[in-house]
Amino acid sequence: MYKIGELSRLCQLPVKTLRYYDSIGLLVPDEIDRFTGYRYYSAAKIAECNRIVALKELGFSLDEIRVYLHSESAEHLALLLDVKLAELRTALAKTEAQLKQLTAIRERMNEEAMKPFDLVFRKADGISVVLTREVFPRKEDVYGRIERMKQALPAKIVGRRTIVINYECEYRESEFDLAACVEITGKLPEEGAFAQNLLTFSGEIASIVCQKGELDAAYRSMATQLDEASAQVVGAYYEIYYDDGTVELRAPVRRASATDILQDDVRDLPFVNDEEALGKWKLLDIVPSEEQFLYGHVKSSHESWLDELYFLKNGEPYWVYEGWTKGVLFTWCEGHHFSNPYAIRQAEGRRLLFLHRKDRQGVPHVWVYEKLSDGIFCADDIRRRDFVDYPFVNDDAILGEWEVKDFFADPPEQFDPKRQNRSEEELFFRKVSFLPDGACLQVTKNGENRLKWTKGYLLNPGKEIASAYHLREIGGTTYLFVEWKSGDYQFGNPGRIHWYVFSRA
């Protein structure tokens, strides 16, 4: 048996540490002399000391080590190790993200010699204000409105801050959707032109502090840093002006976690009819939050393939829409299934639908639709059809077998064979063969299809789709461009046509 001093020398641990380990039940002596209080340890305790040291170096806390040492089964030990592995992976991901952000900030300083704006994520308290929202011809016009509001309010309740809420989502040079706000610190007069509002920030915000003349640069810096931090703006921007010229730029954000895993939503909800939803809807805008929508003032330049939306009878599905029930629309996107909540609101005689639709990363945006028809539709009613009853006209230039090269969204004249847009694994088509009798054999990764063709068109009579084709010679090689008319064309936006590119086999 070894005294505590001897064990200290053998294990290279201070006596004070060994006494502390005893007090918390981590490394208990084998014997304690009842008269002298001396602690005695067996040689086996050397192995336990080494294990404690090793586990500490791996990042285990003393409490975790105590649980580990007292584990009675291999399964329990494996579980403890799995938990620590997950914890360390999360910490590593956070460190890597911090390194990425710091590197990007340093590179920007080198490239632009710009003042670094420190972006922080935090919670924020509400601000009591009076506000008016309108479309201002110029951004500067909002400051004059704020001054007139301050003059119209009792001086004793006017706070030290003024706020501009910027509801825009993209850059624009005129016609700004803004709210002019004045902070108030007391009760409004009963007879007055303004109503009290509370600006609330329920989630996390991103914040940059700057001077008024630096505001444009602060916007650009915030956008860059949020992208580097994998964070998404989910609402309007708030420009908070202090009386000494300082400005705080705030934006509500959603930060992606390194442990986020895109999962399918629960979709086993019973069908409940919604007469208000039934019918045809037309897309008006796509915005980060409902508050940013303003009828007649489009915020997004996004070319949507969901230009039209139908709620079919009995919750029937079509295309990427997997059905619906009251309050929820089910969609499919690249192998994942989403449950997207919607709300219908009346606004100045119009019926608007606010669909919180998730994108391929599972992040929701607000898609705003207006009701066009209360008609009862089925999937066959709304499918777009081409004229396909063309007579056969031969085209010797197209005869033979072609192998797929690429897939892209730009017009054929912009195709560059040196730049690959999609990998081979992503390409649905494999080959296409044009036979002299007007028959066509199409090979996809799912199998073969027999179609028809005539000069200028590849025809699919079953789906009533006519896909135009073009031939172009680039660098001595002839390329075949065929329109890709998928469900996007049949049920969505007819102007959104992509192209498959082939070359001679």
C-alpha cells in the first residue's frame, strides 16, 4: 500500500489534488488509518489516476469522469463516449466557424482597407414608439417625417432615440417602404394623431453600431458577415438613431446550427376542408416575414417556379404538392417532405394567403398569394399542355445517338462547354437517339422511354409536351440543346424552361 505522498510522486499529481479527488468520491483510498487519518492506496489506484488524467486531457469534466469510472457495462461506457464525441464535434464546428469569420474579416481589411464593423448576436428589449409607415420616394424623406412627428408630440414624452424600419428585402434606388418611428417614454395624449406601438424582438438579433455616414457600409458588412456565419435575416432591418449621432443597425436573424439536420416534417394529419383555400392563387411576392409584405410594392425579384398555386378538392396532391389540410400545405423538394403552415387574411377586399414555405435547406420564407378563383379544380384541369400533333418532317442533322453533357438554365447561346454546371450524378438524362422514322429512344437514370420527334421538336404525346431542340457548333463540336419541360413547366411557371445539352455519342 502507498501513502498519499508516495502516490503523488508515482502519478505526478499534487497531494492537494488527490485529497480533493477523495472528497468528491472520484479517487477514494483503499484504507484510512482510524487513528492517524493517513490515506493508503493500492497499486491499482495508479491505473485509476492515469485514467483520470487521460480522460481530463480528452475534455471530460470531473463529474463525467466519476460517472465513467463507476459505469458497470460496456454499453454505458460507449454511450458516455458518444455523448462526448458529439459535444467535441459541436465545439469543433463552432471553432471552425469562428476561424472562418475571423479570416474573412482579416481578408476584407486587406482588400478594402475598410473599418471593421463588429457584428454581434444578442437578445434585445422592446422599444415603445409611435410610427407611420409609407412608401417614401427617397430614403432621406423619412428623416423629415420623423422631425415633424417629434414636433407634433409633447416634448416631455419624446425619447432619445428615433427609429427607421426598413421593410425592403433587396437594393433599390427609389420608392422605399419604411416606417418612421419616434421613441416615447410616457403616456400619449388621449386626443392625438398617433397610436402607441411596441417594437418587439422576440428572437435573436444581429447588431452593428456605426455612424450615420457609415450606414450603407454597415449594411454591406452585415450582409457579408451574416453569410459567413450561416445566418439568415428573417425580418425587417431597424436603424436606431441615438442623439449623439450613433446608429445601431439591427436585424432579426436565424442562425444555422452545425448540428442542424434536414428532416422530414410530420405529415400524417387528417384532412380538414377549408373553403377559403379551395381554388386558384397567384403569387405576389416572397418576403422573409409577413410584416414586410406590402400590396402593390414587390420586394423580391425571385423568378419563382411556384407562380400559381391550387388547392384541389379533398386535399388532393399534384406535382410537388403532396396534398393539404386546413392550415397546412404539404410539399416535396429534393427528397424531403415539408409541412408548410398557411394563413388567409382579408385586406382591402382582397383575399391573401401567407404561406410559410420551406426551401431545400428547410428554411421558411413567406410566399404571399392572392386569390384568383374559387373554382373546384383537379390535377388534370390545371396541367399545361402543348400541341404535339405535328406531322413528321425529317432532319438529317439530328439523326443518331447523343450523349448528355450538361444541364443549365441560361439560353443556349450562353452555353460554355469549358464550364460544367451539373455533375454527371446530378443529370437525369443519359442518352437520346433519333431514328429515321420519327421514333426517339430516351435513356434516363430511371430507364428508357420511347418518344417521337419531328424537325425542331422532341414530342411526348403521353404527357402532351413538345420540347424544342437546337443545334449549335462550338469549337468544332456540334451540341444539341433540348428544352427540359418538367413539372415546373407543366404546373408552375411556363417561362421557366431549362436545357439539357448533348454531344454526338
